[in-house]
Amino acid sequence: MGKMQMIKLAQPNISERAIKKVVEVLKSGNLVQGKYVEEFQQRLENYIGVRNAVVVSSGTAALHLALLALNLKKGDEVIVPAFTFPATANVVELVGAKPVFVDINLSDFCIDTSKIEEVITKRTKAIMPVHEFGQAAKMDDIVKITNHYNLKIVEDAACALGSEFNNQKVGTFGEFGCFSFHPRKAITTGEGGVVVTNDDILAKEIRVLRNHGIQNIDGRMDFSHAGLNYRMTDFQAALGLTQLQDIDQDITVRIDLANQYNMLLSDIEWIDIPSFFEDRKMVYQTYHILVGHKLNRDDLLLHLKENGIQANYGAQALNCIQFYMEKYNLTEKSYPKATHAYYKGVALPIGRHVSLEDVSFIVSEIDKISVLERN
């Protein structure tokens, strides 16, 4: 029969301490950008190891502001992995530029760096690597390519707070790193995000753009840009602050659960478990597997749901969604590895709400599906 209570795919870990802090801010009446926004930004700078952290209203807002600050416009091209959440490419569209897709590796679900140079043109201005599921993209290759072709880097690190490549935190390799604090992420502010950069001039541009284009000019407030309202509230920042204190423990829990999954799933021949890389620290924002060619992924998802386990596909192949298929005349065959990951990928429950016993139960239910498929 399975468990009566659903094991959720993800569940934010909000402590009583966090709730108390948010209530305190709400009662104060100081709800917009305030002391907790400032403190949250400083703590993020220290944790990530970056000069500037500018918190904003969402991870998508972070990406959008980064492209605006780089002055990307119509006719420009930005290289994007074909397998990601659509927001990565959507913000390129929103500034009038063109996303140019590159297929992924099935080992890490990140952009295949060996295929980047073949799509670079005179119009290419930036590369947006995505650290998919909390796994760092191969940043040494990307830095080498951008240095050679004089391109910018905007890291989509929405899922990757705490991830590392060669002992360096992701988000710090290029002009910008963009993180999300959506409820499925390692820490949450409800909705929310942050743009990080070591460039003080670009950071100033981000701060102005997130707040309606307001700037203090000659001692008075004026509007120097056509900006946006992408501010984070103070009670969101208070929530994020309390969660940031526990992030290392949260990552350790996720790694322990992933190790348990790996051990138990490795005996199931039709499952590909996540790859391990010596030079990367994976934070497992999502625990993502691939199912074999002969198995119907959606049948597995339904079987798990019927047995009290919430699972889902991992990310979209952008060449398989209506907007990009129609606009750029793409097909499922355009980026075969992205398409394979889209149709064969499964994200399994992970986080503090999941126990080692839950993992054993989930794997036992996965193992049953091969028997059901044969019968």
C-alpha cells in the first residue's frame, strides 16, 4: 500500500526562530528594504566569498538585472544550455537578445563546454552556464573560452548556493552570479534571489536598476535609469538570514541522503545515478536520476505518487517547449541529450524532511516498477 502521508519532493525548513524573526519585522512596520536586507547581503557576501551581494525579488529578477546591467540588447546573442528552467532563456528574450542553445552532458546535466565555440559569432556577448540541480558546470573551460573571445559570464546558480568548482564557490567566476531563494532551494525567502559580483561598478548599476532607477545625484533623489521594482522586503531577508545560519548542516543532510540513494539505486540496472566529480562540490538541490530507454518515466512517476511519494521531472529541454520550438524552428532532435534528460529524468525527494528510512522506502518502490513493467 505504501505510506499514508506523502513524502514531498521538497519542503522548506523554516524554524520557529525564523518565524519569530519574521513576526518581529512585521510588527515593526518596517517592511521594505531595511536593516535585515543589509545584514542578509553582508552574510551572503561572506558565505559566497564575493564583494557585492544585492538581494532581489526572485532568481529570475536576478538574471534579468544582470543582463540589463551588461547592456545587452537586440541583435546580441547569449549562449544558454538547452536543458534548464525556461527563465534562463526567457530573460535573454526580455532584453531583446537571442538565446543560442548548446546541448548538455548527461553526466552532470550542465552545458557541454566542448560544443560552445562552434556557436560563437560576432554577435555573441555572454555565456550563461547553469549549475543544474546544484552541480557546478565546468567553469575552467568556460572561463578560458570567455577570456579568449572577450565574452561575459552570467552564472545561473539558482540551484547552487554552496556548490563549488575547484574549491571556489559558484557565482564568483564571471561578471555575475544569480541565485534563487524559491521554496525548493536550499534556503528560502518565499520568492527571492540575489545577484553577486566582484565588480563594484556593476553592483552599483544593479542596486539602481532594482529600485526604480533611483539614484542620489548632487544630494537629491533622481531617476537616472528606467528601473524596475525588484526589491526584497525586510521580512523576507529576516527569513533568509535565519536559514543561512543553517545552510552547511542542510547541505550535509542532502549529501548524506544522496549517498544513501546512490548506494541503494546502484543495484538497479535501469537507473543512472548522478555522477561524482573530484573537482566539484555538489549540494543536491535536486537528486536527479535517469531511467532506462525501455521504461516509461511517466509510469514511474505515477507509481510513486500512488504509493505516497512525490516525484517529478527535473528541468525542461527548451527545444521541446512551445515558445522556443516555434520561434527558432526547433525539434526534439535539435538537442538530443537535453531531450533525453527531459523525458527520462526523475527528481526524487530530498531535504531535511526526508529520512534515510524514507530513501529506502522510495528505492524499494522504484525497484518494483521494473517487475510491474515486465508483467
